[in-house]
Amino acid sequence: MKKKTARQQGTPCFRRWSRKAYGIFASLGRCVNIGVLSVSMSIISSATVGAQDMGADTTSVYRTLEVERVNVAGRQSGTSRSITSQTPVFKRSTESVAPLQTIESALRLSPAVDVRERGGKGIQTDISIRGGSFDQTMVTLNGINFTDARTGHQSHSLPIDINAVSAINVIDGVSGVGAYAGAVDIRTAPLYPRYISVEATGGAYGYYYGSLAGGFTTDRLSLLVTGSARHSGGYTHNTDFMNYNGYARMTYSSPRAGLFDLQVGYQNRDFGANGFYSLSYPDQFEHTSTALASLRWLRQGERLRLTANVSYRMNTDRFELIRGDESKVPFNHHITDNIGAEAAAGYNWIAGETTLGVDMAYNHIYSTVLGDECAPKRIRGIDYNHRKGRTTVNATLRHEKRWQRFSLTGAAGVSHSDYGTDALWNIGAGYDAGRCWSFDAGVVESMRLPTYTDLYYTSAGYQSNHDLSPEHALTYHIAAQYDRQGWQGSLYTYYRRGRNVIDWVKQTVDDDWQSMQITKMNTIGAELSLAYTTSGWMRRASVGYGYIHQDSDSKGMISKYALDYMRNKLSMRLDTAPVRNLTLSLTGTLYDRIGSYAGRDAAMHSYEPYFLLDARASYDIWKMRIYVDATNITSTRYFDYGGMLMPDCWVTAGVIFTFK
């Protein structure tokens, strides 16, 4: 009688390998690369990241796997610009029961990220990393850079929901143009190999949310499609919103042609903007729409690795200072186009892997107020009389050498833009000390070009500066990680030397805001995280703490963005399962922000510390999950931006049907 294989027997060995196979992008020959991450336009070309987290980044699922034919490779290969380190912020596998309704709510729990919202449910959010401003943060989707060139206020406007997100990482060290303080990379993946999921939620303040998502996977093809609508009547005057998202991602792996990764998405949103940009105008309103697409290709040979990608993002914006009334103040209209392309080749030889990469980014804007004056151009009934375009080209040579426990990487390159040519570099080293501990350190040089808003936005109360130059930073970091028997811990320390930092400032309360450059800004910080996961009634407990101190030559100026940083941040979370199918999750975060603001009474106020408590109760039955969420349970009165009151206790309830 013929002996059955491990796959036919369904042994624990095969099941363990099958779980590892879930998440593999492509099987090329006999080598499987786990977790391919590629960043286009102006930062990173394709790279593989640590295998320990890649189960969440599933774009191709193999339902059967002959284990004896596969050599699993969990190494990090070269990039045309280096990632010196990255910090996990969100994992679907561990965060699914938490009270997280938006991507912004997931980011709030990280000590590395400062999330400043102007309205409920993430309708407009500024995302900052480790003491940087929102304009100094790059936002990428599956490694593709979709950061908005007009303003960082729009960079978070991506057409995805938390139910499509498999993982979020903070990329700590990225050299080159764009990620002055780092990058937030959001990864999407199907929830299961084949499924359809329907979700409906309702609650206070006229809130409702509905979504439809599904995935389909074969040996070579993976497809994820999601769509949603989110609405609220507002928690106070002129804070209503309506948001629509549509997104699809498809990957296809060909044994000869390589891996193809396509994603497309569209978002449309309207929101009342009570005091968003000026507390003197409570009836502001904004309409934005975002369309994006990217196509990536990867071909991995025995020694040679080839990658290429192209991307496009268009954002339109209509801002109304007085909602619905253009007779008093004309509306502002903007159309921003961002086009990117990148190609890289990496060769693995006896001395390590050497990668040469070239990328290009073109940013263009049509506007009624931003850019250089031009002959009016009518687009969809609007006459745009300002425009501006700029191109950035980067070339980078990178080398990586790995030993059994030690790794060393270095990169040097040049970036050419309208502001001239800059030489940029980085170096990093890592050491695995046995099964539990790992250490890494690095130095990275980065820069950011001024946004079109920094350069051109002039109106009542605001004065722009056409003569701004790029920001530059040199960031050092040392980090340690621990992982053993359910315990996970990390310590991250960093020091950033910034120069020519751009901010909107004024000398007195009565002055206009002016965009200007702070000659020097040094930032030092530390982050400590600890988590324990078990199979008992207490499923997971975690705590994270971050501290930041900044020193600048701001000379006592009132800052709108860069100098109002999160000095202390403490977050805690507890997930429990007291009875079968019932889970209870509680999160609490303490915020202590440095800085001051001019309130609606025109007087100066200091930011006060505040504590937010959120909770979720969920029950699974059949193919259904029923849940109740409560955010800001204690109805804490707080501001992310001074004077803009955020919602008090907000209770919602929903149900999710999932058919596999």
C-alpha cells in the first residue's frame, strides 16, 4: 500500500507549513519570498520584510503546498533606498477584537504616531511620526507612495477601510525626498482565501456605516474588492460628514513573467469643517475626491532581481470658507496630480546584494489660489488660473551583506529637483542574539520639499512664502526587540537633527500666520512597548509609552503645527474572553501635548493632558459577529487641535456577516 504524504494525512507538520504559506506573494522556482514590500516614486523599491509578520500581508493564498519542494526564505533583500528599521503598529491577527472602526483609531494606540483629528471617525486627520509634522510624514499603501504634494492634510485620504487592512508599519528610516520623519505603510489583504463579508453599523449622532468586501484566491491569482459608505449628522454644529470608498487589489504570479500587483481605488467625501482652519469661521465646508492606481512588477531569479512600478494619484478639493455661500468669499478649488515611476535591479553575489535603483516623481497642481498665475483653464465648469509642476529624480546605489546573525546595509544616492541636487545616504546594522533578542541601529539622511500650500497659500490670516527651501534631517536610532513564549517587548530610541524646518508661525495672537523656516530643530525620543498573548480568558494585554523632547530656535513664536508635539503618550489595552464566543476589549490612552493655542476667546491656552477610554463587546455566532462599541466612554473634553472640540461618548452597534 502506498504511503500517504504529509499533505494527504493532514498532519500538524503540514498544517503548520500551510499557515506559513498563507500570505506568500509568489512561488518562483523552488524559492518562496515571504512578504514583498515595494515603495515607488521617491523612496523604496521592492524589498522583503521579516517573515514573522507576513502572515497578515496576504495577497496570494496557496490552498495546497508540497512542503518538500519549497525552500522558505525569510530574509530582507535589498532596496534602492534603504529601510533601516520598521515598527509594527497594527496586525489584523491580534487587533481584530479591539474597538477600532477606522485606520486612525488603530494609529492612536501606537507611541510612535501622533494622530490629530479635526472631526469624528477620522474624517480629517493629520498623521505625524516621532515629533515630526503631518507634512513630514510619507503615507504609502502597499508600499506605493500616495502622499499628497499640496498638503499633508489630504495624505491620509485613502479609499480603504480598516476591514481591508492586514497590517500597518511605521518605517523608521527612509533616506531621500519625502519621508523627513518616516513613513506609515498600510498593507491590504483578503481576510480569507475566498469570502464575502457584509457589515452594517449605526449609532449616536445619526451615524451609520455599511460595507461590502470579498476575496477570491487561486494558486496564482488573488483578488480583494471592498466598498463602503460612512455618514454622520455631526456631534456639534457643522460637523456632519459623508464618505464613500471603493478599492480593489489583484495580484497574479506567473512562473516565467514574475509577479504583477495592481491596485485601484476611489474616495469621495463631504464634511462640515467647523473651525478646521480658522476658529473665526464655524461654517467652513470641504469636498474632496481621490482616485489612485498603481501597478508593480517583480521578477526574482537565482541571483538577479528586477522590479518596476508606476503609480498615479489625483486629488480634487473644494474648500468653502462660508458653507454654500460663494457670494461673500470665493471657494478654493484644487486639482493635484501625482505620477510616479521606478525601476531597480539587484544582484546577489559573494559579497552580498547590490541594488541600483532610479525613480521619478512628477507633481502638478491646477488651482484658483495655489501656484503661479496662468491663463484660465476651464475644467468641469471651474476656471483654474494658477498652476505649478515639479519633477524629482533619484538614483541610489545600495549594498547589503548578511551573515548568520549579523547584517550590514548602506546606501548612497542623489536627488535632483527644482531646488537643485542633494546627496543622501544611510547605513544600518542588525544583530540577532539567539531566539529571543534582536538589536538594530542606523543613521539616515532625509529631506522634504515644501508643499504647494507652504509656498502659495495666502488669504485672510495667512501669508505664504515663495522662497522656502527643502527641509533636511539626520536621524540616529538604536532599537531592541524581545519575543518569547507569548511575551513581546521593544525599546526604540532616536535623535533627529533637523534644519530649515517649515512651519506656520506668528509672533502674537493678533498677527497673521506665516510660513517660514526654523533654522534648527533637534528631537530626542524613546518608546517602550510590552505585550503578552495567551490562550486563556485574558487573551492579550499590552502597554506602550513614548516620550519626546524638542529643542529649536523658534524664539518664542506661536506655532500652528511643528512645535505642538506629543511629549508623553501612554496607551494600554486588554482583550478578554470571559465566556465562549464573547470577547471584551478595552483601550485607554493618555495624551500630554506640549504647546499652546489661541482659543475662540482670542486668549492663549496651553494644551492640557487628557485620557480617552474606548471599549468593544463582540459575540460570534454562526457566520455572524455582533458588536457594540463605545469611544470616549468618560466623555472627556479634549482637543487634538486647540479650540476644536472632539466628540464626547459615542456609542455604536453593528453586525458583520462573513460567508466563506
